[in-house]
Amino acid sequence: MAIALKKPKKACSDRNCPFHGSLPIRGRVLEGVVVSAKMDKTVIVKHDYLRYVPKFMRYERSRSRIPSHNPPCIEAKEGDRVVIAECRPISKTVSFVVVEKKEAK
């Protein structure tokens, strides 16, 4: 693990947990807000960022909704500000995992 993270206090037996399982973390590390937590062990994270438009030489606000694996030891809920990290593909759409819960919004 190249990034420094705090290990969660709660333990879990999920094999797709970067702390208690065998899921390697690599690539991008993003921050966002959980907008949906209705699926089992999966949350949708809204990531806001600025995108440069060369024609107008300005930035525009953009957002993306990233499906992320939510390990039982972290248990992020709607409205939580979280840090997600890229990992190997867990399913067809999920290639990120929640690694840290910052605070509720």
C-alpha cells in the first residue's frame, strides 16, 4: 500500500477489504460524497472536479458518480465524505474501494 491510511477500529472478514482481506490498492485516490448506499457492500460516490476547456481558456465544474466497494469495517452511509482508492475490478462496474470515512456532511 503506497498511501498512508488509518486502519479502521472495527474488524471484518471481507476478502475484498484492503485492511483485513487481500485486495491490493493501486492507482488513483479520490475524495467524494456518498450519494447512494442502497446496494449490498457497494456505494455510489459523487466526485466533483474542475475540467479545463481550451476553447474558452477556463475551467468548468464537473462531477462523476463512481461505484465503490464498501467494506463492512468502514460502513459508509449517505452523506458521508469518503476517500476512495482504485483497485482491481471487483465486478462489472466496481473498480474502487472506500478506504477512509472523513466525516458526515
